[in-house]
Amino acid sequence: MSNPHLTRLTAASMIVEAAAIIALDFFEKRDRIATRTKAAAQDFVSEADTAVETFIREKLAAAFPGETVCGEEFGGTADDAYWIIDPIDGTSNFLRGSPLWGVSLGFVRNGRPELGVVAMPAEHRLYAAANGTGLFCNGTPFVRPAPIADIRLVSLGDHPQEDFEAAARFQLGLRRADWIVEAFHSTSVSLVYAARGIFDGHLQTRTTMWDIAGGAVLAREAGLEVRIGLNAEGQEWIAAGTPALLSTVEPLWPEIAA
């Protein structure tokens, strides 16, 4: 029996693939595009962010008329089911010329991401998944390789409003437990790398749905356990990883043990 999500996933993948071409064009001329900071230091928005989100919104309106759309740059009010866009996840990386940035699109139903597409335009790769479809890379099924047991590698997300001392203690706990810790400053890319088997998982104590919706589905369909919850301030957190990683994290991060 065919998966009912596949038709929507195919359409969403085509939209993100086209958006990735626009984003890559901006990337190649990044020294000439308009940029400004947001409310927090080291949080940027560029002409590329707004142009890509505008494009995705227009294509979603044509492909899925009447469905709710939210995005990082132009906002929107989420309802029981909605699309959510992060047009350039990792804008600081984008502006510095790093390839570690992505274009993310997710579909969320009843608070749970059920479809996700993340393009990494600088790598010419597009990852897509929906509930029960498995993970696809550039349209081909992708099977996450078994991890190398002696290499324990995890990525940590950051947020400009997080408690920096608590974040440092959390990282110290992981390092004392013999984990190698990476930080890419792009949640979507980090979740892609977890789905691909480069990382054992990705952890972020403070994030947003536009950062995690696309990548969370990729990680889950790759076979990782994905937990999403709300912190005391009502903001999302995510823990996606192998059982070995999550069992290490539970005593260090009480929220995910709940």
C-alpha cells in the first residue's frame, strides 16, 4: 500500500529544491546582499532569508491552497496543522561562506512534525522524509550506517537567549562521559548529520519549531529516537539520538527524562 504522505512529500521536495537554487545564488554573491541583526547579538537576517521564505510561501499557497504557513522571517499563527519554514538556517554560517547552512520546510500536525525537507545547497543535497516513508537523499532511499562504536560524537545547538553557564555545565557533563561535542550553529544541518550517521544525535535545550520541524522528521525516519518538549518558558527543546546518547543525557538534562 502506498504511503499517503508521499504525494505531499514529493511536492514539498520540489519546492525546497527550487528554493535551494535561489539560496545558492545568494550564497555565491553573499558579500553584496543586504544584512541586518535581529534583537539578539549574533542573530542575523539577510536579503536571502526573506527572498527564500517569500518564494516558498508562494509555492505552498499554489500547491496546498488554504493551508496555514508560518515562517521565521514573516511569522504566522500556528493551528492544528501547518507548514513551517526556516529559509536559511545558519545565516551566520551562510554569510561567512561556510557550507553548513540549510533550507528547511516542515509540516506539523497536533504539535508533532510529520513531514520534513532540508536542502543543503552548498553540498547539492536534499533530504526528505515523512511518517513511515524512510529517509531520502536526492530522491534515493538512504539507510543510516551503523555507528563506529568507539567514536561517540554529538552535536549541541545554541540559542542567543539560553543560560550560558547551564549550557557550559551540560557540555562539560557530556565531555566527562567521553562524548566528542560539536556545534554547527544550524539545527537543520545538525539533524541532517545525525540522520546521516555522522553524529550519534543532536541536542538543543532551547530552540524553535522552524529550526527543528524539518530535521526532526529526517532523524526519526533514519531510526533515531526523537523527543520534543517545552521548557519552563514554553520554548521547544529537542533531543534526537541513539539510545546510548539519550541514556547518557538523561541525568544531565532532566527535561528529556520526563
